[in-house]
Amino acid sequence: MKRALENLLGIGSVQENVVLAPYTTMQLGGPADLFVEVTSAGALAHAIKTVRELDLPHFLLGCGANVVIGDAGFRGVVIYNAAQNIEFDGNQVTAESGTIVYPDLIEASVARSLSGLEHYVGIPSTVGGALWQNLHFLSPAPARERTMFIEEVLEHADLITAENDLQRVDVDYFEFGYDYSILHRRNDIVLRATFRLTPAQEVDLRKVMTENLAWRALRHPPLDTEPSVGSIFKKIQGIGAGRLIDECGLKGASFGGIVITHRHANIMINQGGGTAADLQALVAYVQKEVATQTGYHLETEIDFVGEFDPPTGGSPVFLPRPAGLITAEELAARRKA
Ligand SMILES: Cc1cc2nc3c(=O)[nH]c(=O)nc-3n(C[C@H](O)[C@H](O)[C@H](O)COP(=O)(O)OP(=O)(O)OC[C@H]3O[C@@H](n4cnc5c(N)ncnc54)[C@H](O)[C@@H]3O)c2cc1C
């Protein structure tokens, strides 16, 4: 399999048995049989076309901020997207789909006094991942009256479609919704995206960035010391999943190295040595407890990729709340008061 792929992608371009945990924000995941890093949109299109023609199972990985990869790894080819060229043309910016949204794309735009992307500061994402999930965050302080979505500034995107055609599509093509785009149901791959930005004062954009980073720092575990995959469960008809989990008294529950952080009931962190099997056990435990206590079924909003060992057995251990910690739920209650 490796030789066939290298014949088409270039000698030395394919690595074997690459452990995927370091490529994900939760630091979970076993080895990919084969691993190809692409550094341009052209190379990404070529790699996708090649694995499709060879009929090899494959998966495209961005920042790994919305995926949990199984401990047994991935049987096939992981294509790691490091295509990161950024070009400005007036008020528009075109970024290859492996571009890191923050800091790279946001800093480049804000330094040119262009507004539209600054809201998404601090969120781990590539441009491709951002379109896959319709990246979102609250509108600026103090009102924070609505959720803003990256679709609002998308002009068009270049795809290699599920049928292997190169095609430019506009925003309507994506059927964007909350945590949803057509990429969930069609095997199209984003090669690059063009965003339509608006001239603004850099100082005003920096203010939004500072406020949003401060908001996030109070509510979200820092990725470098408390690795996570962001929110685990979807909202239910306007009811926060975190609120339900908190009301059921599940904060601090842990299996192995994975724990529900006391900071935010909808976020699980890897305390070190955590496994995907621990995470799956904790997810199943939360779903069962919340269903029993409230009647609601929580659905996960993350992608599970690759091969999984059976979930860790036994009962959860409850870890105490660290002294002095203010939780996201308490901050939300203070805002409403
Ligand atoms: C601490 C933390 C905080 C977060 N906060 C937020 C938040 O405030 N708002 C929010 O919206 N999200 C948030 N998230 C979720 C996450 O950041 C987003 O979903 C992000 O867009 C994922 O991008 P990625 O590059 O990591 O995608 P990955 O996790 O690598 O991939 C996700 C999916 O997208 C597919 N994909 C990736 N690139 C492409 C492409 N070029 N073409 C087609 N499909 C592709 C992958 O194959 C995979 O199925 C948070 C996550 C973390 C860890």
C-alpha cells in the first residue's frame, strides 16, 4: 500500500505507523497505518484524488480539535493538512484550507485593519475544519446578543468534490447550520476559501480579540495544560448540555485519565495518560445518568474516527472541585442576574 501511494505522491512522502495523539487537541489516538502531510492546496487535491483512485480508506485531519481518534488508530491513510498559503486582494482574503484560523489568518487580517474573522480568536481550527462545522462564537461584548458564524463572511470556496471535480462554490452550496455544513453528508474537500472582510480600525478589532480571549480564558480549560476537544455534547432545543450535566451533579466524574472539568460541565479534559476508551466510558456514563435523571438524550457533537477498544469498565471516580475555581455555569448565572 505504501509503495503504491509513494509511486503517485513521491518517494519519502508517506510515513508508516504515525501516532496521531500529538495531532489532536485532546492528545488521544493510536497510529495511522500511513500518514501523508500536504503543504499546498494542489498537493491536497492530488493526495485526495490518489487515495480515492487507489480505493484506500482515508481521513483528512486539520487541527484535530473536533475529533476523537481511537486508541487502536486508523487503518488507512491520514492526510494531514498543512496547506497554509494566505493571499489578500483588497478587502478579500484567500486562505488554503490548512491555514490556522488563529493566530495565522486572524492576525494577518487584523494587521491589515480588516474585520470579520476577529470574533473567532482563540478557537483551534483550520480553515477547512471551520467550514466543515461552520465555526461560531458570540457577537462582541457587552451585548453578546447573538451567535456569529463564519458563513457570514465566506465569499466562495474551491473544492475537490466527491466526484473528483475541481469546483468553485458559493456560500449557499454549504447548506450551513449550527455545527453543520454539506461537508457532513458529502465527501467534498475544501482546498481554499475566500472571505469578504470589511475595513475597520485595528484598535477596535484588537479590543474585540482581547475581550473574547478573556471570555474564553474564564470558561474554557487552557489547551496546553488541560487538553480537550471543546464541547462534547450538542445543545438540545435551546437547553445547554452543560447545564443538564451540571444539574445531574456529574462534574469531576472521571474514568482513567479523562475527567469532566469543574470549569465547564460540557468539556472533558485529558489529565495525562487518558485514552479514547476512558472518554467513551465517560460519554456513555453521562448519557445514561442524564437520561435517567432528566429524560433527555445527549448526542455527541464530535467525530469519532478510527478503531476503538472497548470502553473502560467499572464506575467513575469523582474528583473534587479545585479551590478558588469559578465555573462557566456560575459566570452565566451572574450574567443573567
Ligand atoms: C478548546 C476548544 C474550544 C472550542 N471552541 C469552539 C467555539 O467556540 N466555536 C466553535 O465553533 N468550535 C469550537 N471548537 C471546536 C473546533 O475548534 C472546531 O470544530 C474546528 O472548526 C475544528 O477544526 P479542525 O481543523 O480542528 O478540524 P478537525 O478536527 O481536524 O476535523 C474535523 C472534521 O472536519 C473535516 N475537515 C477538516 N478539514 C477539511 C477540509 N479541508 N475539507 C473538508 N473537510 C475537512 C475532517 O475530516 C473532520 O471530519 C472548540 C474546540 C476546542 C478544542
